[in-house]
Amino acid sequence: RKGGLIWRVMAFGRQSRGTERQVVLFVLCVCVCQSGAETLRYSLVEEMERDSFVGNIAKDLGVSPSQLVSRKARVVSEGNEQYFRLNLNTGVLTVKETLDRETICPQNDICTLFFKIFFENPVQLIRGEVEVRDVNDNSPVFPEKEMVLEILETASPGSRFPLERARDKDVGSNGLQNYSLGSNSHFSLALGTGKGGAKYPELILQSQLDREHQREVNLLLTATDGGTPPKSGTAQVRIVVLDANDNIPVFSREVYEVRVAENSPPEQLVVRVAAADPDEGSYGRVRYAFTQTSERSRQLFELNAATGEIRVSGNLDFEEVANHEMVVKATDGGGLSAHCKVHVEVLDVNDNAPEIALTSLTVSIPEDAPPRSVVALISVRDRDSGDNGRTECAIDGDLPFSLTPAFDNYYELRTNAALDRERTAEYNITIIATDWGRSRLSSRESIFVQISDVNDNPPEFTQDVYTLSVNENNNPMLRIGKVNATDADAGKNSRVSYALVREDKEQPDVSINSENGDVYILRPLDYEEVRAIEVTVRAADGGSPALSAEALLRVLVRDENDNAPVVLHPPPDGSAAAGELVPRWAQAGYLVAKVVAVDADAGQNAWLSYELAKATEPGLFRVGLHNGEVRTARAVTERDAPRHRLVVLVRDRGQPPRSSTATLTITLVDGFSEAHLRVSEEASATDPDGRLTLYLIICLACVSTLFLATAAAAVVVRLRRARQSMAGSLPTFPKSAAESSAGSLPRGYVYDVCFAAGTVNSEFRFLRPLFPCFPAGLPHGPGDQRSSVCSANLGEEAD
């Protein structure tokens, strides 16, 4: 109600603009005083969803949502985390994110978050607090899943053995409430209470242990909280029964209480615990270890197992944990143990400098702003306690600004005099906060305050010429880079927009984003058609009138491997289907053919290599890797097939490579005209090929003589049989072979032998002998394979 009344008074003050300035200042003072008088209090449970309802600020303050908007209200949380959000349209306060009480307030049973409602017009602060109530979202957890106790078999009934207590992050009734033990015949469970009211479980021996009868006893310990429904955690307790040892260690004190400063260096001695055992030998040697001690305390303190000295091992922090409670177990060589408690109180020292937080900051101030205008609201916090946490704040240097205390630890930054932009365009204000500790600590924070500018600077490109590149066959609307221009002005005067300067009506292949200068290619480009594109880019700012600048944009098109090799020879249309002829006397390296291919790409995309992909006989031919020449890999032999089919793979060196194939048909022939031979003009008379020709002639003569003799013998045998078949009649012989109706001797063999004197190789052409058509029953020559071939085959070449 007070806030609503103050608002109506201020509204009346705004309507009466003709009143004196003293009335306005009086109203502002009343607002500031009243702002510290009210505190808004709300509560909510943890783990509520984002944007959950906290409270209705407008209703609780007695103002309308429109007044929240006009007064530029905002919510400000203490510290660096912002937990709440204010909806100015409804006046409802909601949480920004799901709140976890255990994360926000890990050490406190009551978790309260503080915030402030800040009004800018006029300036007003209203404090508020939200209590985060706990829910049962955490189960009790033991430090270890298995606890091992070593107990002497001579332990008397009623002996107590403390166990590690469970930890539950929840508080109140949701926290740890009770322990239970699984049924057994030896132990029962009791609860002990430590310093601060924390409960821990203790095993009570009910009946005597017998190691010879049972070496180990396994128990199940369960910790239960008080939530609805309750949650629980379990741990296995393994009891190891030890042999007889009738004396246990005894500490000199049951509780050790010490104090240590939070700035104590590592290895500093905190306390030395001592336990005596009257036994001798291993049963009298005592070892020390932590038990029932939090993990954080174990990290900060180190216990010497042999001497019992506890030293600092980490960085102590009073602001984090002020008290540490540890339990030390002393165990002798027989397994008997005793316990003592060590309470360490951490003393605060001035080790935290003040923290400066900027709650509100006006980015730009017009140079005609009146004196005493509020520029920013600043809060100062020191995590130390007492005088170490008290602070004072001041401005470094002689500047036209001053700091005015508002309330609590808040200060207002105001102007002291009129501002002149032409003299100073911006101010770097350094704020110094100092605490009241014995060794005073301070911190500094800088605030930049800018004066309003005019549009007096044109945009400037970072480069006069921008060179970008793109691969051909690109996707439409592909981003290839950007151009960038900056403007020294502020606000809308510095907002730069980009556009292409078109000198003709033709649609360009390049487009530019007017807001950020990203350059796009509108359509796929072809390197073989377009190698480069040049356009002019203009950058204009948002001032009135607008200023602009221009730069040249050059786009280079990079080649891609988008063309496969094209085979020129042999032609792919099959016009060279007749193939290539290779003589059977061809030696290794004989040039059979050459595959010729081209690639329309450039660079390594057009570098071609040739390889033999498929062959009728792979070992007979080879292909040159770079020239495509097909040559014999070895000498041709009589056993090689007469016809061969080769598939040559032509591949470029692009990524990924492209390829084509060429097919060659090769025929091995015996007869080969002199025009197909390679003549060597430097062959000597002693050339080994001359000897080969002589040997071939001799072989040919021998074969011909043998054939003629065989044919003559066959004719004689035939005639003798004919004479014997004629009964007493004299035979009549025809005068010529043509007059015989039953045939006659075969005609002489005709051989066409061609020799070239001085050539590397000579060629023989053997024509078939002319055989008459013998009628059935006449004798044939032995081994004659063509005795039934008629004279119509005259002149046909032998195989």
C-alpha cells in the first residue's frame, strides 16, 4: 500500500511538470527511503520446472503491469547467478531454471535466495527473498559400499563398534533419520550422536564370537530418510574375527579440539593424537587412520599412520567450511581399535578482496544530460566476516562522476557536471572497493561510459580487393566466404548493409547477404566455361544521410575432376574392330599399338595413366603407364593363342579418379608381309637372323622331300594293288593325269618362299599343295590330312 501511494505521488509529480525541481527531488528521496522499508517474501519447493510461478510482484506492490513497463522494472539477484525472471506484462515473478537446493545451499538447512526489484524511472529498489524448500530427492549414501571391521574373538558382549555414517543431501525430515541392521545372531544396532547432533550407527556385540567356528560375519546396514515415500541406502558390513588380543589402544583424550587459521600453509602441524597399547610385539604397534570423516576433510588434512600427526594438506577456506569433525581410529597389530574425535575450527583471515558487481549500466549518455543523472547501480560484496567483510567504495581520478551510497552495499554512479562529447567521447571509470581488515584488500572495476555520436564516419572495408574461390559444379546458394566493413560510429550509424553494384542488367552469378556480408554463388559454375567473376560491393551505414564505400570482389573458379578420360584411339565406335596383327616371331618389347586419350579437366585432374585391366593372356602384353603404348611383355611362342583381347584402363589423377576403357583385338599371324616389318639397315652378314633363315630353308627342304617320298610310296602301293586285282589283263596307263577317270598322282607342291637379303627377319608363305579328289577306295598317302581336298582350294594359305 505504501508503494502504491508513493507511485501515485510520483505520477502526480510527472503530470505537474511545471512544479519546481525541489518537489521532484523530495519525491525521489521518499522513494529511496521507502524502497528499503519493504521486503517481499516468497517460498517454493526445489526441482520446480522452468518458468514456475513464484509470486505476483505487481499485486504485492500495488502497481499495475503498465507501471512496471513504464518505470522499466527489472529483477536483480544477489551474486553472479540470476535465478528469477520478471514478466513486465503480467507482473509475475518466475524461476529461470530448475532450482536444486542442495547445489545452491549445500551447507545450510534453510535456503533463502535474495533479490531486488529495481525501478529505473524513477530509481527505486525493493528487497525480496525466496525460501527454497527441500523435497526428498536424494537417497542416503554410505561413503563405501563395503565396511570391514576386525573384531577379536575375545571381545566381550556389549562392546560397541562405530560404523561409517551415511550422508543425505536433503535436510529436515527428508534427511537421514534412522539405521537398521539385517537379522543376525551376534550383533545389534544402536545410534550414537556426534557434535552438532549428527547420528552415526554403532554395532553392539550381543554374543561371544568364535573364530574357529566362524571367521567372518556379513551384515547388511540400511540407512533410511524421513521422506514420503522414504528413500534408503545400503552398505555391506564385513566382520573379520581376529585371534586373541586382550588389550586395545587407549587415546590420551577422547576429543581433541584445535584451531587453525584458514591461510595455514601445507604441512603445518594441526594436532598429534596418541593412543597407548600395553601389549607387546605386533599387538602393541598402533596404526592411525581416518574413519567417519567426510571426503572434503580427508582432502584438506593428512594423517600420519605411524605417528598420529594431523597436518594441513590442502587450502583451508573459512567461507567454505568453518568446522571440520574427524574421527581417528587407532588399530594395534592384533586388530583391536579405539576411536577419538578431532574438532578443527578454521579461523577467518582477510583473504578475500571485495567483489564489485554492476547491477545496471547506461551504455550511452547524451551530452546534454543534466548533472546528477544516474549512470549505473553498483553493488560491493566481501565474503569475509566482521571487519574483514566491511567495505568502502570510491572513484579513482578526477572525473565528472561521483558515487552516492544507496542502501546496504549498493552505490549509485551519478554525473557531477555537464558532459561535452567534442572534448571527451567516452570515459573509463575505475571504481576501487576496499575492506576494513587489518591487512586491507581492495579490488578495481572499470566502467566504460560513451557519449552519443553522430554519423560522421563512412564504412571501411578491411580489404580493397577480396579474392574468394569456389569449386566448379558447386551447389546453388553455396556460401564461399564474406566481406567485412566496419564503421567507427555507434548505434544505427554503425550498422552496415552490403549490396552488389550492377553495371548492366545481366543477372550476376554472385549474391551477397545485406546484413553480414556473406557471399553466395547462385548457380553451379563450370570451370571450362567461367574461370573468374569480378563484381563491386558497396557497404552503406544506417545513418541519415547514409555514407558508403566500395570494394572489389573477385571469385576464382577451381577445377574439379568432373570429366572422364576420352579414348581417341582405338575409336570407341568399333571402327578398329579388325584389331592389330602381331607376328609370331615378335620379341619382348614389340610395339603392338598405342592407346591415345585426352581429358577436358586441368592440372592433375587431366594427368592420365594407363594400365592393363583385362587380357586373354595377362603375361604376354604390357601397357606403358604414361604413354599408353601396348608392347609384348615377352617373346611370342607357338603355344600362344592366335587371338587375344586386351582391355586397357585409362585413369586420371583426380580425387576421386575417373576412368575409361579401350578394347584391343590382337591376332598372332604366321604370314606377315614385308610392309609390316621393321627393317634394320645396320644388320651385318653375321646377324643371327641370317643363320635362322638358313636353318628354316634346310628344314623346309627336308620336310618337302619327306612329303614327296611319302606321296610317291603311296602311289606305288596303290598301283600294285590295282594290278593284282586285274585277272590276267594287261594294265593300260593313261597318257596324262587328266585322262584318268580315277585320278592320278597329285600335282607338284607349290611353295612361295620370300627372302629379303639383309633383313632382320624373313617371311615364308606356304601355299597348300594341290590334291586331286580321290575317289573312295583309292590309297591315300600316310599322314596326309588333306587327301579329300579338291583342287578348288588352290592358292589357299596353309594354317
